Amino acid sequence: MSDYRPTLDDPLQPSDREAQLIYAHVLNCVRTESTERVLDDFRRLLIEGRDYKDAQVRAAVQKIVVSKSAERDFKIILYRCCQIAIDYWYQQPQLQSAIPELVELFEQLPASLVSASRFSSRCLQLVKNFTETAQYLRLKRLVRVIQPAQKSEAINSQSLGDILSRYPYLYKYCLLDEDCSLDYQRTIRKIRSRNQRNYEVTLAQYLTYQVRLVQLARARQLSGGAGKLLRRVENPTLLNSDELKAALRQFAAKGATHSTTGNLAFDLLANQNQILSYKNFKDNLHNYLISIIDPDYAKNRFGKLLYEKLQRILPDYHAQKLSEFLVLRTYNQLLNFLVVESPQNLNHQIFTDLIVNLGSTKASVFLFRLVMLYPKIKPHLENRLSLLFEYYSLTSQEKIAWFIKVLENFQIAFSIHFGTLDLSGLKLYSDLQSD
């Protein structure tokens, strides 16, 4: 058994006594009963509203279901009960298979209940309403993340949302919301760490395999059958081999590295002979960004738009000394301009224009250079990408292959620069590709 000790006093959850009683009961059930029994109890108590073994708990559910605030409170309580079960089961590897079974309960709702009481009918209706919420969508996504599709299945799946598991850097934004308990947030972080590590190990194995193939080919041993002794390792990305080579070459390049101080925004853009003003900083930043992008593209409308955007950011501070606050605000505004602003404003015309003109890899490298300049904006960039993932989540993969390539490029970049990827294999691979 694990040392799992969930907290039931999270300030975000309903504080009334009935909710706390239900949470404590669900927790006790998952800790003391089989998953089969828990699933059956969950269905009877919280989905069908039928007679239940614990009259006090059933009365608590009934009080919530018939209350004036039932539409608001019941979905939060139902969501939190799912989290409690998922939290505990995920800590026990032998119980993890119950998680998709729990979510599947909501996919098998009866149209109506025979001889149902008014309470049971109301309970079922509230559950049906829950299945139309963003919270339930996140539970369904979690199942796909815990049980990710094989690469062949991912390629053949219909929508972008089906392949969320491939991008751990999006989990925080696509699987969590303000109604998630602290324990559930920790569980998602564990899942993210596990999947990220698995990706890095697989990518390292692929790079090692490719290095050995090149080495054997150069030694003219492939024709002798030596290559057959190597265990084949498939490309773990959704990029083709040439696209993957290009991405690795770009993100492993010497120019795409961290500053020794962790803040290239100051190191690279500051004039060492004078105190940098905010206006100087923005001018230097513009010149730098233009210098690392395709010259023809920089000379067209994009260069002018970028300059005008930078000049509109906090103009009243132009004469002030550069500060951390100003740098962060500037980069956030740049991400609004270059990627997308917010759920309320999903216009991403500049983002798509970058990709059309530069290609997915070069556009991704350009945006990633912002992170290398100022690593503190990494979560802000991840959040912007998650907004676009949400926007396109129901779109067929075939129609947004360009965006999938962007996501794959950032998965590679984050693994190289912020993960634990074995860089020795990457260096060998890069050296051999450049020879």
C-alpha cells in the first residue's frame, strides 16, 4: 500500500457538511473495498441515486440533488469524488485499470430509470448534465493520457484531442482546473513526469539506434548482416525522419542554449557600457528577433508589425531602467502577438502566418528562442499552446498536421533543454549528421 493521504479540506471544494461526508465516504470505500465494489457503489449512489448501504450518505446526496444550487454543486461534488478515486487508484499500479472503468460509467448512462423516484430521475439528469461539462472532458482526456494510444493508433485516430498524451507539457493546462484538489494536481504532475521520462528514454534509444546504423554503414558492415543484430527502434515522434533530423539539428545547435545567468534577455541584449533603458531593450530585442528569422520574411510585413507591436508595449516606461517586471510584461505581450492571447481572444493569424512562411520547424525554433532568452516565460508559452490545442481539439488530425508538427517540435525542444534527455546520444547523432 502507498502512503496516500488525501486532504479533504481543500478551500476550493464545497464546505457544507454533506459534501464533506460524501468525500470521506468515497475515500473510505476506495481504501477498504475492491475496485469492482467501489464502481458499483459509485453507480448506485452518485449516478442512479438508488437505495444505498449507508443511509446517512444517501441522505447527504439527496439533500444536494434537490437543493436550489444542485446544478452548480452536484457537478463539483461528482468531479471531486472522481478525483478522490483516481488519486488513490493511481498510487496502486494494480488498481490503475479501474480509472477508465470509472469514467466509462458515464458513457453507459441509461436513457431513464425504470420505476425511478423523483430523486433518482433528478440525480440521473444532473449526471447527464455533468457529461457535457469541461470537467468531464478533462476526465476523458486523463484516461487517454494514462492509457496512451500506440503510435499507429495515434496516426489513425480522428481528432487532435486523442493524442494529448504525447505532449506532457500541456497536461497542466488541459487536465486541471480550479475545481481540482491539491492531491489531484500532484497526481497529474506524477503522470506528467512519468510520460515525459518515457518519451525521453524512447527518443534516446532511437538516437542511439540511428547512430549505430550510421557507424555500421560507414564501416561497410550492414551488407554483412551486422545491422540485423540491432533491435529496431521506431521514430517515437509524429514527424517523418527528415523533419525529426531538422528539429534535432536546430534545437541542439549551439545558438539554442541557456545563458550562464539563466537570463539571456539581459545578457544578450544589454549594452555592457551603459545602463539599459526599457526603450533600448525593446529596440535590441527587435533587432535580435529579426536577425534570427528568414531575411526575406523579416523584410516583409512581419518585421514592421513586430516593431510596431514592441513600441506599443508600455510606452510610458521607455525612459526607465530595465527591470524584471518590464521584461516579463514584454515577453507576455509578445506571446500574445506571436501565438495567441487568451480564451476570450483566440485570434492566431500571426502564428499561422509564421508557420506558412517559415515552416513548422523554423517557426517553432523562432518561438523557442524567446524561451531561451527568458526561461521564465516557458509556462506562458505552454499555456498559449494549450489554448490552441483546446481550440483544435475536435479537429481531425489530417486538417491540422501543421499544428501537430509544431507540438512535436516543442516536445523535442523542451526535452533537450528542460528535461533529462541523455545528451551524449544526441551529440553523437548531431555530429554524424553534420559530417
